[in-house]
Amino acid sequence: MAETPEDLIAELEQKNIKHTLDEIIWIGRDAQGKVVWLENGDSQKGLTHILTKRKGFAGRQVASEDIADLILAAVTKGNLIGYQGQEFPRLVFAVIFKGKQQFVAVSISTNGYIVGANPADPSRIRKISNG
């Protein structure tokens, strides 16, 4: 039987992981089995923060109303291909979204909360080394 969002929220609660139930937009599991979720947030974190950078997503033909779904697809179904940034590197996922290859850089806190995300420039991704 597939896990429901309620199952995943119950797991957060059982582990005493801070979250704001009424603010959760989506919740899922990443490829390593960790619970990850996106909340509305504020100007510093979450979807509100991400939408301040929506112009970059628009440049990749991703509508504002699709950004949360793109991030969900990236972290739960995408392939982790590398990192972006130096001081606070974001994980970069490659995912097919609405028929188009997208590269999305995502900051995920240690507890699984999605802090931020932006479209990643493939030429600036530091690839994960396999050796």
C-alpha cells in the first residue's frame, strides 16, 4: 500500500520534526527514503522565498503555478547530478517535467524542509564524482 501524505506527516510528528501542518504544500520521500516537504514559508524560506525568484523559472518555460510541482518531481523522482554554489551548495536534480528536461537546484535542510530552489544552469553544475 502506498504511503499517504498523512502517513508522512505522522512520521514527522513521531520523530518530533518541526513543521507547520497548515502550511505544507506537498510532502514526499526522496531517493534515499527521507521525508521531504515544501511549506508556504516566508521571504527567507519555502515557496514564498522560491517565488521571489520565479523569473528564472519563467525563463525555463515553467509557470509560477507549476514551480512547487517541479520541485516535488525533482526531489522525489529526479536524478541527483551535482551541486550548485560554493558557500551553501544546493543539490542539483535533473528531471523531465511536462515533457521537458529541467535542472533544479534545491536547498533541503537536514530535517527535510525545502528551504529554497532555483533553475540550475547546466554549465555551472559541479558534477558528482563517481570515483
